[in-house]
Amino acid sequence: MKKTISLILLISINFYYSQSNVGVSYQLSTTDSKGELLNYPEIQGSPYLSEGFTPAKAACCNEVLPMRYDTYADQVEYSKDGAVYILAKQEPYTKIIFKDTNTTLQLEKVDKSSESRYFLLLADGKNSLLKKVGSVIEKGSTTTPLNRNPAAYSAKDNKASFKMVNPVYYLKTAQGHIGEIKDKGDVLGLYPDKTDELNTFFKSNKVKFNKEESLIKLVTFINSLT
């Protein structure tokens, strides 16, 4: 009987802490990845992939909630009952589908030592194409530029701002390996047994590794081989 009571108490405590840790205020967002407390409205621009909340759901669940993806903190926020929460980066919430934009986020680990991160799923199948997007905060200037009229230089110019960084593309193989792809050598390294077929494809197609349409075509071809 004591063991049963202790187990119920332990579950209750864990549930309480898991609920209290996911809540964030609308104005202040505690970023999981950087451990910072930022007042987003004081920073120019936006870190969100889509500024407003849009209907979305985790593939594991039926409930549709307003969600948005914070590219700076690498976290999904959702709104419920007038409050904003951070979605836990763990099973079973590994795939988030945004209905209006037909966008899918997938939670992946590039390697065993890395933390789980969200990637845009561009092509799915036995082999998948993943796109990592992110943003950084650029600090504003503390001095008036020499070529600017001080009277015309507003306080807004001194404010920090969010800036999107160049996306990085990854291939996830049928065996679950994930590798960054910057050139054909990276692709050949992921599929050493398909060298001849891939080289033929590269000769026939001008694959541009910074163009999504080109990479999607490549992954579609790889899926036809495996």
C-alpha cells in the first residue's frame, strides 16, 4: 500500500513540475537553447517563421492548436486558454504540422551527442530532405555612423534586431543517418553503394545545393534507388 501511495505522489509531483516549466508569458520568452530571458518587443524584426499563431497539430495528437515556431530559440509555442506555452521537445511531439502553410517541422538529432532540433521537412520518404533555419540577434550601433546626420539618426537605429541566417540542408538516410549536404561529395559519402547511379544523376542534372527544388529532385531520385 505504501509503495502505491508513493508512486502516485511521485507521478503527481512530476506532473506539477512538467506543467509549471512549460508556461511562458506572451511578452517574455525563456529560450531553451540559449538560457536567456529576452523581451522580444524590444528587438527589431521577428524570430518567428510565421509571425502569428496558425492552426497546427503534433502528428501524434488529434487536437489542433494555434502554434508558431521561434527560429532563434528553436522552440514551438502554442496558445491555449489565453496562455502561451512551449511544446516539449521530446516524444511523442516529434512532428508538427502547420495546416495553413502546409509546413512540417520534424524534431531530429544530427548525431548522438547533439541536442534535438527542429528541421523543416522538405521531402519525405525512405530518405528525407531537412532544412535548418535559424536567426541571430545583431546588436545595434552605439555610435552615430560618420556618414549619417546625427539629427536623422534615430534611437531605432541603436536597437538590436533579429536576422535570419542562411539555411543549412541535411539528408536523412533510410538507415537514419543525418548528414549536412553542401556538395555532391557529401551526398556520395552518405550513399557509398550508389556512387555510379549518383554520379550519372549529377552529370545529367545541374544540382544546385542552395536551391530547394534541385535538392528535392535529388532526394526523389535517391528514394527511387533505395
